[in-house]
Amino acid sequence: MQSVTASAPLTVARSILNAARRFPQSVAVEDEDRSLSYAELADRLRRVGAVAIREYGLSAGDVVALLSPNRIEYLEIVTGLAEAGLVVATLNPRLSDSELRAIIDDCRPALAFIDPTLDELHRTLVQDALVPTVAIDAQYEALLAQAGSESTLQAEEFKAFSICYTSGTTGRPKGVVLPHRSRALVCLASALEYDCFGPGDRFLSMAPLYHGAGFAFALAAISHGGTCVLHDGSDAEGIVARIERGDIHGVFMVPTHFKRIHDLPGERFEGFAERHALRTIISNAAALSPRFKQLTVERLGAGLLHETYGSTEAGVVTNMRPDRLLDLPESVGTPFLEMEVEIRRPDGSVCEAGEVGELFARGPYTFIGYLNRDEETAEAIVDGWVTVKDLAVCDEEGFITIVGRAKDMIVSGGVNIYPAEIENVIAGDSAVAEVAVVGLADEEWGERVHAFVVPRPQATLDQDRIISRCREALSGYKVPRGITLMDELPRNASGKILKKDLRALKPVA
């Protein structure tokens, strides 16, 4: 009997197009100055695909680069190009010139959409690579006006829709190739898990849209009839004031946002929980300290904060829901919907509860490989399971705690030391705003433990007290040999601490 199917493919734009049929006049995306209804967004994303296919002669599978800060057009460009079967390389607009040149050489785009406010050298580098460019200004609007709005849909759910370049915290950036299906399913699962991505919900999007999680949560906001509210800037008072208007139901923040918000005076939050409409706060991209979790619950309200762990390669891997957040403040929770997680020993066997090992995950949200990196893809995808070399431990109840990256593990005197354990102890000091622990080269021990600490504003930080605190809570070999005070820790745009930059400082103990 011949197999017949009437199913439609799961793609990044199909949910938006379906939502436009249900809620054509509802606002899909807005910023402080303007907005697009679902009907307008659906029309414009179709026109974007038509521009690439008909005006520039591109065909399914071609790569298009997008180089822009957050703006309303970002979502329509990515989804419109992707739905036409093109693959969008979402590039960090703050790349150095050498980084941009290397990425262009890696992905070889056939077309580029560029924000006109970017540095002239960036635009010149793209054009010097013989890549046609579209400025996201009057040129872009004229092209859309001339293009037809009839469908150019060629997307396939298991094929790539984007290439998201890693931040390069462990080396040169790699192009993570993401399929339509994985992001479409992340949006569906997020609507179930986070309670802020349904019809009529308004989600505040502050993270860079070129970042995997930043785009995924913004996409989830417009996949089911909600509104993505773009907020420009990371000023703490501006964020708090925007939430305080009382029309935001969900927000995604990285640790940098939390730190800046909690640097505000405590009295700023008196009665704040009664003035906002938040149901969900998602923390992701890097570990959020137990202190910031406690402060978030105290200042913004209980039952809101989710600690989510994932990676661009594996998608959303685990989530710690609000009901257990403060019971297990160092944990990232249990596996996310439809995800499987194993903690493995070096020989591939599964660890017992309480035993540290390498975290492997598999599920419907994973990537399909690194662009032009077959060897590194084979290291990351092992028998259908994805690893990014994070080390973790699982307790008897199934709650998972990340203890660091394999690359960041400190080996001192032949003993393995996991920085997260030390960082959590130091972060408990009331004068500490942030801390990062690394291993520095040592002739006698191989590596020695060193802490980089950012004091809280107006706080007096007693280094001897911190060392004493560590001695009380930790084995002697885990106690830092030195402490360096800093105004801030180096981070990438995703909020992850750049430990390689800290190690490069080579402080003296």
C-alpha cells in the first residue's frame, strides 16, 4: 500500500503564518517606536523571501548573512529567508574585523543584510568578499515594496534554517547548524514549560537575537499569538521601569542583567512585585549564582524564576522550575520536555548518583553539526548524543548540577577541582557581587586555584574573610591561593564569563 501523508513540515515561520490566520490584527512584534501586526509580519516575511529568490537569484540551501543589532526587521528577515529554504548566518554585529573576515570565509554567504549603523569597515569587509549587500533602511523597504507577497516556501523541517556562531570561549568560533524542526519544537515546548508564550502573552526580549537562546525565546513569543516586545539597552533602571509598566508577562535574562538589576538599591523594589505582571523569568546562558536567585525571589516575587541550562548545540537541556529553585540553588533542574540526559565516565559508562562526569543529551532540539567541521562534529555528536564537554553531577532525585567545563576543570597536584563548587562558596559572602575561579599554571602543583572577585557597590571586601570562608567549607587543596579584585568580569555577548581572558591576565598569588 502506498504511503500517503497530509502533514505539514515544522518550520520556523509556519507557526507565525498560522498565528497570522488566527490573530491577524494582534501585535506580533513591537519596540518603543512602532509595531507589526501578525498580518503585516506574515506579508513582510514572504516578501523578504521573494527578494532573495527573485531579485538576487538565490536558491534553497544558499547562505545569507545577517549583521544587525536587535530591531523589528530582524525576525522577519530570519524567518522570511529561512522559509524560502535559505540558511541564515546570524552574526554578532560586535565582531572584530578579523573575526568577521574568518566567518565570512567559513560560511561564504551569497547575500548579506546589514544594519546601516554598523561600522563602515564591517560593511566594506563583506563587500570586499564580493557579497551583495542589502542595507536595512530605505533600500530594504523599497525592495520589499517591489516584491510579491505570494509564497516562496521551500523550507524542509530537517534542513538547516540558520548558522549560529559560537562565542569562541574555547577557541575560534564554530558555525552551529540548526534545523527548522529543532527550533519549531523548542517554541512548542517552551509554551508548555514557561507559561508566557501563549496567545495574548507579552514577552520582553532584551538578549541579542543573534544569540541562540535570544532568538529562540523571541521566536516562541510570536509562534502562538503572543507579542515579542523588543527592549533596547541593558541599563538596569530602564529594564526595571519597563517591567514596572505592568504589561510584560515573561522575560529572558542572562546573569549580566541580574547583576545590574540587583546592584540597584533594595528600596527600589519596595512594592515592586505588586506593580508588575510577570509570570515567568527565564535565566539562561550562564550559571546564575544562588545569591541572585534569592534576591530575585525576594525582590520580584516567588514562583517566577526558572534556571534553564542548555547550549546552542543541544538546545534546552534542563530546567529548574520555581518550586524547587531555592531548595537546590546550585542545580539546573531536571531534563527539559522530551530531553534525555546522561552523566558519563570517560569510558562511556553512566555515572552513579553523586559522581561527576561529562553531560550528554539527546532530544528533538539538537543541532545537525558544525559547518565545515566534520572532526569536531564527530566529537560533539556521539552515537546520537550531544556533548559540549560540560561536567555535571546528578543526585538521587534526578536533579542535575553543572560543575564546570572539562576545559575549565583545575588539576592541582593530580587532583580534579571543579570551579563551580568554590565559586558558590565565595559568592555567599555579602560583599561579593560576582566571582570566577580558574586554574593558573604552577611549577609545583601543575595548576593553582585563583579567584577573580567583583565587590558589590559600596561594599568593603575582606579577602582574608573570603579565604577563611573557603577553608571552613572546602578541602584545603580547593582554597584559592590568591584573589584578584576586578571592577567587572570579562563576558561575551551571551553573558558567559571568558575564563580564558582571566587566565591570560596571569596574576601573582
